[in-house]
Amino acid sequence: MAIEVECKGEFYGLLIDAIGEVLKLPATSREDNPVNLDVRLARVAAGVHRLEGQLMVVLDVDSVLDIGAHVEAA
């Protein structure tokens, strides 16, 4: 399955395994990344939402696509 995203005027398809529950969360409930978040994940995380006993990491799509550009340029 793929999800289409737009970044800097370009369209990309992100391949995913599955879509779980779709949530509409207020921006005010988003927190900064915790200090103990794995560094590899923290590089592409735009913060977290604390849900009932779980932590949902917010994917920063711009960072994901930017990392790909740095790897390609190297």
C-alpha cells in the first residue's frame, strides 16, 4: 500500500505495511521527542502524542525525504 505526500512541490509515494486506526489529534497535545527516543527515530520524528499507555511518534515526512537527498548526494 502507498500513501501519496507532497513535499516542496514534488509528489512521493510512501510504501507502508498497513494503516491502523486513524486519529485526529490536537496539535496542543503533541510533545517534543523524549530524550530516550532512539536517535535514528528522533531524526525523523516531529514529536510524540501520549495515548492510553502508548507513545505515538509523529513522522516528519520532510525530514525523511531530506535524509534521502543527503544520502544520494554523498
